Amino acid sequence: MASSLKQQLLLWLLVPMLVIAPVAAALQYWLVISPAKQEFDHQLGDLAIAIASFLKVEGSNFHFNMTGETEHLLRTDQLDTEFFLVLAPNGKVLAGDAALDTPEDKIAVGEMRFVDRKINGRLLRMAVYAVACGENPCQVRMAETLIKRNRVHAQALITTLLSILVLGVTTTGVMLVAVRHGLKPLQDIRAQLADRSLDDLRALELPHAPSELQPLITTLNQLFKRQAEASTLQKTFLADAAHQLRTPLTALQTESELSLLEPHPESLHPTLERIHQSASRAAKLANQLLVIARTDPDGQSMAQFSRVNLKDIGAEAANEWSSRAYAAGVDLGFQLETACVNGQAILLQELLSNLIHNSIEHAGKYTRVTIKTHVTESGAVLEVEDDGPGIKEHERQQVLQRFFRGAHAQGYGSGLGLAIVSDIVRIHGARLILTTPGSGSGLLVRVAFMRDFSRARQDRQFH
Ligand SMILES: Nc1ncnc2c1ncn2[C@@H]1O[C@H](COP(=O)(O)OP(=O)(O)O)[C@@H](O)[C@H]1O
Ligand SMILES: [Mg+2]
């Protein structure tokens, strides 16, 4: 599986957080709990000292005297049950709850010690305090149940968990947003490259991309530049080669046509016929290659663009194709209305020529082919419609690729016609639509030009 930069960043950020969070939680819990615990012990200790003050010592005699009211006061607590015990130096119970008489270490006079004890099945916190009773100390013990303390524990736990949860969720959210934001420039690069045609080798324009990405963008742009140079060289070579081939091939085509008209032995006729067909095909191919080499996909040379009336292009095609269509048994009709576009006349002629040629060739005998030009709300339209077999839906994308010929293609084509049409359409910023005519059968090729294409082109030129 391809590793994702986003996943890696999140992993590097979240895993340490997963380790740090429990440590931070434990620390926070301890920081809340420990002062509260000290405070409760302190209060318990104070009570033990208060009880000790009721121990009267005179020389080696001592006695403990506390009124019932005072005892009641000392035992009063809203939540916990309080216990106390006063022990003479010999271990005799002087007052209080005998249950607290657990074996405890001896402690020095004035010393206070806190211990946890389980007495009668109940957990108690006990303060043990020693006061002087003659030579040996008496012990005062003050104990209480843990309800207050447990409450504070529970509250601290809830607070800690809540704060960790809020912190965790917000931090994770912020990290997700930050990582997405940080990776956005990569998305921008992708967006600029994703919809590009193979011929579009313009430099990437991302002036606000972070400095870390600039070297990558520069390298890509250098690559595009080299590729564009190579592609220009290749096109020049292709144009030169096609041009060089076209002249002798056209001559061969004419010569073979003439020799067919001259008296010749019957046995030679099929051979001459084949030579003529091959020469025609090769001449057409050379011509198409020349057009491909000359079409400038970036449409950079504004000079070649001018105001062209599609009606004139249609009229010229009528001149060129009428007799050939008639010879092929095709009923070629024209419905031409003025429709002006900003375009390259030679290329538009080539486009229409290819479409008419296709209709005559692939639709076949006894079909009707109609060429229409008109203007709609969104711009000028050129249409070529025939009532032949049409192109199946699943082949409509493929037929636009170079050298692709349909399963039932007729004639000696090379599969370049519609690819050239598609290139020319793109140069004009128009849309090419292959569809079935309203009659339900045949092929309708529509080239829809954009109304403000010339302005769009100029904007691109000057910015
Ligand atoms: N008018 C049409 N009617 C039916 N099929 C067509 C038509 N025009 C083109 N096609 C199909 O599209 C394919 C590609 O056309 P094209 O690129 O002009 O190549 P070629 O004509 O050299 O075969 C053809 O081989 C044919 O199958
Ligand atoms: Mg063709």
C-alpha cells in the first residue's frame, strides 16, 4: 500500500500525544488530590489536638474530662462519621471508641502521625497524636470515614478525564485541520496538473506555495520547458517529413490517376487501380500528418486567428465535395447560416473536410449527409449529420484517439481524422459532441464554439 504523507504526519503527531496524555492526566490528578488530602489530614490532626487539650496533667497524675456537648460537637461532620480515643501511657482506654484501640507504634510527645486502618469492616483515616502524661505519653487518636475524601477523588478523576478528553478532541481536530492545511499546496499542484491535456506544457503558477515546495515546482517547470522544446522539435521534424512526402505522393496519385485513363492492357488494370488507391491513401495520410504537426495545441499564435464565417467554410466544402459525394452515391446537403467565430480558416476547412469525408466513407451509399451552420444563444455551431450506422456509445471516446478505427470502419483511413478534428476543436476552445441525430439513427457531430472565446484568448495572451 502506498504510504500517505497525511497519515504519516498524523501518526507522528498523535502517537506521542497518546503517550503524553496519560502521563499529563496522572500528573493533573495528583496535583488536585494531594493538597486536598493534606488539608483533610490537617483538619483531622486539629481535632486530635483539640481532644488532647481536655487531658489534664498534674505531675504524674492525669485525667480526661470532656462534656457530652463538646464530644457531640467534635463528632459533628456533615458527611463522615467521626471517632476518637484517648489512651493512657499504659494502654488503658481513658475515653472514646474502644474500636480505635489498634496496635500502633509508639510515637514521641508532640508527634502527629496519619495512618489508614480498616476497623469493623470500614476504612478509616486516623490521626495519632502523643501528649505528655507524666513520664510517658498518652495517645489521642482521631479517625473518620472516607466519604469526603472519596468524593474529592471522584471529582478529581472526572475533572481530569474531562479535561483530557476536551484537550484530546480539540488537539486532534486542530492537527487534522493543520495537516490538511499544510498539505493544501500539494493539492493545488495536483489540481493544476490533473485536468491538463498532454500538450499543455505551461509552467505551474503557484506563487504562494511554501518555500519547501518551490524547488519541486521549479524542477517540474524546467521539465515542462524541456518537454515543450522536445515536442516543438518533434513537430517540426514531423511537419518537414510530411511536407517532403506530400509532394511526391501527390504526384504519384495524379500519375496513377492519369495512367488509369490512358489505354492499358486489361491485365494491368487491377494493379494500376491498387497503386492509385495506395497513392491516394498515402497522400492523404501525409496531408493529415502535416495538419497534426501544424496544429498548435496551445493556440499561442494569435496572428493566425481571425474572424471566420462558418457559412463560407461550408460553402467551400460544398464546392469541394459535391461531385465526390454524388459519385459515391451520397446525398450531400447544406443549410448554411452566417455564424462567425474567431478561428483559423485553414484548420476549420480541414475539420469540416474530415467530417464530410467520414460521413461519405463510413455512412456509405444512399445515405443523406447534411452540413449546418448557425448561431445559438451560447455561440456559433457547425454540424455534420448523416443517417448511416453511426458510432456506438462505447466507441465515441475512442474514435477521438489517434490511429483508432471503428470495428466496422470503411475505406482505407488511418484513424487520424477525428483525432485531428478533436485537436482543431480544442485549439478553438470549442466543444465537440458526437451524438445520435433526432431521427434516431446515424451520427451527428456538433462543434459548439464559445461566444467569448476571442476575449478569453486575449486575456491569456496579455496576462
Ligand atoms: N460518420 C461516421 N459514421 C460511422 N462511423 C464513423 C463516422 N465517422 C467516423 N466513424 C468511426 O470512427 C472511426 C475513426 O474515424 P477517423 O478518426 O476519421 O478514422 P478513419 O476514418 O481513418 O477510420 C472510424 O474508423 C469509424 O469507425
Ligand atoms: Mg476518417
